[in-house]
Amino acid sequence: MSVAAASAGLALARRRHRRRRVLIEAGSAVLAVVLLIWSLIPVYNMFLIALDPEEGEVEFTGNIWPPEPSLEAFGVVLTQADRYLESFWQQFGNSLFIGLMTMVLTVAIGSLASFTAGRARLGNGSLITNTALATYVLPAAFLTIPFYLVMHSYGLSNNPWAVIAAHVTFATPFAILLLRYYASLIPLEVDDAARVDGASSIQVFLRIYLPLITPALAVVAIYALVLAWNDYFYQFVLLTTPSQMTVAMMQGHMFEDPDAAWNAMMAAAIIYALPPIATFFLLRRHIAAGLTLSDARA
Amino acid sequence: MPYAAVFLAFAVYPIGYALWMGGKPSLYVELIDDPLYLRTAVNTLLFAGLGVNLQMFLALLLSGFFMRRRWWIRALLVIYILPWALPAVQAFTSVHWILIGEMGLVNRLLEELFGIEGPMWFSHWGLAFGANVASYIWKWMPFWTLIFIAGRMMIPKELLEAAAIDGATDSRRFVHITVPLLASLYLVCTLLATAWAIGEFNTVFFVSNGSPVMSTEVLATLGFRYTFDSAKPALGVAAMMSALPVLIPIVILLLRRIQTREVQL
């Protein structure tokens, strides 16, 4: 009697458990669909406009996919056949230069500064992190105008290096914070062991520190590139002549012109979006390694 | 010490210059007299408060969802990160067009699917402001979700397994293990994100562009208009400097939090 009751209870519990699992799976699926739509709607709209052969159309005509999709707009961008896109590839090169330099310098300065602050056992190690983070008292956008005037006095107006300097200034504090936090997971004894074996500080930095923090460096690199790629305000204020113009500035001008060729603009936007996405995919392995470090540790 | 030199030249000097430029009290009198300024200051606080808290809370919950080991959830993560990697100007322009007029994507879909006539998004303060906040969350939530995923991965698995064996349900494990262990990270990220959101420019400039009639401006875009449309750079800088009373406590709190955390480690 009691055995039967117990087994009935067990079956009930099992059924309840199974029903719960089905509910969780269904909930996850619904959430996944919502997130998918939420993340992709603006991207979808970009493609809709870019594939439309009519250049002035931004309206949604009720078709889920353009009836006559055409790559014409992409052709216009590739051959620079629009008045806004006359020097698209030069602008693209300018953007790329600024983005890559910001990335390289942020990684270099961030790793050196975080090493000095966290590993060199200086009494004032945290001072570096603190003063760097204090920069965020004034957000990047708030410093644009003073930055412009200061760059002018340095003789750096209309110079891409001024923009790079601005981006590096605002990317490094976060880079140092992230790298220090990550490096604090590596025991200091590793450094000591190398020093006992006769390694200099520079060797410790190059041979031990850098390889161990590679995953965090990958995150910092992408962060710096995206920061430079997202910028409009600094480039708009600091660069003036057409030969220094970047893609973000050109797109800003197009945005304000009601007669611009929207489809070409969105096609250019899609091409411009590729470098950070490609970098993300290239470095994805390292990021995954960075995120699973704790698994290896445990 | 290369960083020290760069830091002095490109951070300390411009900040000092900014303080000097925005230092005249008369500028603040002019600001207070401008009704647009007060409205903008309130907008900025609302934007940062609402945007950051919503985004952080959702990111914390979603990081748990993305910890599930299913192939389709991992694939979804790659798409979910996409908005963060997309260039801001273009993405926000696209959002602007999705919402604009009667023929934007959202309004057309509302009409086709449900027969509802969609509102004019940029003619109502609330809708335009909401569009800005939503776009900001769209762009930045993936970044913070990644940070929280990394944080969750640092939680020793034994801890969660032990709790599971003792019969703790998912929600109880979240409340009693995940939340206390991530609280410090959550606070640091929220402070950092708030400081950044107060200075946000791209979202408002490209999504609502201030409409209706400059009522959704934030301090960064208002400073831009003072400087370039009314040719008053000093007033523009002063408008931005007026956020200092809010920003300084945030950064001090942030620095304190980071120090206590280093002691814990």
C-alpha cells in the first residue's frame, strides 16, 4: 500500500519535473526569438534599404523582402559613383588608419601601464589606475571642444593623430582596469620564479605577462577598435579638410541631406560595419579562452 | 611611464582647459535662464538613470540565459553581440528610419499585422525619448552581458553544484550565490556605465535628433548645438561642465569600490 503510494508520488514528481523542463525549454526558445528580432531589426532595415534599387526610398513598402533586390547600391559604393561617395575608399582608409592605430596604441599602453601598476610592486601602483579612471569624471563627448582647442595649440588640428590621441585617452583607463583585474588572477609567484631564474622585468613582461593575458588583450583590442569605429563627434570636430574625412563623417553629412541616395548610404554602412565584425570573429577564439580561464583554474 | 606623458598631454590638459573655459559664473546664469537647459538636464538624468539601470538588470538576467549549454544559445550569442560591433552612426540612422513617419518599418508592420495605426514616434516627447533609451540599450546591453558572462564564469562550479545537491532551486541559487558574488562587479559596471551614459552623444543625435523641437536633447547634444549652431563654445562647455556635481561623486564611488575589491582579491 505504502509502496504503491510512494511510487505514485515518485511518478508524479517525475512528471512535474519533466513538465518544468519542457516549460524551461519553451521559455528559452521564446526568449531566443525575441532577442533575435530585437538584435536584428535595424540590421534588417539596413539591408532592405540597401537592396532597394530606388535611391530615395526609406519607406517600408509592406514586402518582407524587396521585390527586385539589386546590388546596384553596392556597385555605386564600389565604383564611388555618388557625389557623397566620390572618395569613399580614401575615407575608408582614413577610418581604418585611425581605428587600427587606436587599437595598437591602446593595447600597448594598456598592457605596459597595467604591468607597471599591478606587477612591478611599486608603492603607488593603484595610483596609476586611479588617476586614469578619474578621466571618466568628464565623459568623452564633454571634452570634444576643449580637446579641439588644445590640439590646435599643439599644432595637431586637422590631423588624424589628434583623433587617435583622443580615442586612446578614453580607451586606456578601461583597458588598464580590465587588464589589472584579469592579471590579478595570475599569481605573483609566477613572476618571482622567473626573476629567480634571472629574467629581467622586460623579459617577465614579454615572455610571461603578455602571453598569459592574451585573452584580455583581445577584448581590449576589440573594445578600442569599436570605440574608434563608433566615433562621430571627435572626427567631426577635429578633422576639417575633405582629404582627412572619415566614413563616419561622410555618413553624418548624408544623414542631414534629405536628397541623399539612401540605398547607397546603407550599402556603404554595411561595408563599413565589416571590419569590427571581422576582427571580432578573428579574435573570438581568444575571447572564448579568456572567458573559460576560470574553468581551467578550477 | 609612457602612459604618464600621454595622460598629462591628452587628459589632464584638456580637462584643465575645459574647467577654465567653463569657469565663468556668468555662463551658468545664462544657462539657468535658458528653459531649454533645465529640460535638457532633466532629460540627461532620466536617460542615464533609466537606460543604465534597465540595461544592467536585463544584462545580468540574460548573462544567466547565455550560460546555458545549448548550441543554439551559443549561436544566438554571436548575433546578440552584433549591435555592439556595429558602427553607431549607421545603426542609429537605421533606427531613425525604422520609426520615422507613417511609412517606417515599425508602423507599417503594426498596420499590416494588427491594423493599428502607429503613432508619430518623433512628435511625442515620451515616444521619442523612449526610442532613444531603447536604442541606447540595444547598442550597449550586449557589451555588459559579455562582462557579466565572464563574471559568472569566475564563480566556482562546486559552489553551485553543492547548492543544487542541497536542493536549492535555480532561482534560490541565483539569489543566494550569483547575486552576492556578482554584486561588486555589478555596482562597478553600473557606475561606469552611468558616467558614460551621462555623456552620451551619438544615440540622441542620430535617433531622435532632439525632436520634437529640441525637447529630447541631452547635455552632450545641447553643448554641440550651443557650440556649432549658436557659435557659443564657452556656453557649450559650461552646459557640459554642469554635469560635474553628478559625475564627481560617481567616479569617487567607483574608485572606492575598486580599491575595496582589490583588498578582497
